[in-house]
Amino acid sequence: MNSLNIEFFGYFAAILTTVAFLPQLIKTLKTKKAEDVSLVTLIMFICGVGSWIIYGYKISSLPILMANIITLILNLFILISKIYYSRNIR
């Protein structure tokens, strides 16, 4: 496979894995509930995404960097929503 085909798979994977978090974020914002989202899992995932960003930067991989920066932002919104909505229940 030539490098163009390899880059296609990188961008395709980046788009799919990033967009996968939009339904959760939209649901959380619409329902104003995030009880079913595990805080520990979310924090672990955010740490993993941060590591992917460092890795992508070090190997100069634009698909890895772009996908994980966007994924980090989406998951930070989910985390903030979870904390905010859990405090406003009572």
C-alpha cells in the first residue's frame, strides 16, 4: 500500500472514533443527566487521549493529533457536564 492509502485509513479512523462521542455529548446536554457515564472511565479515557496527543505530536501524525484533540475537547465537555449536572440534582 502506498502512503496515500495509509493516510486515508488514519483519517477515516480519526473521524469515526471522534464522532463516536457526539451522541453521548448531545444526550448529556439534552437530558441534563450524566449519571450513566462512569467518572473513573471518563477520567482514564481522557488521560489516554492526552497520551495519544503527545504520541501523535512526537511522531508528527496529523490524523492522530486532530482526532485526539477533538476527542479530548468532547470528553472534557462530557466530564464538565457530568460534574455540573450531578451537583445540580439536589
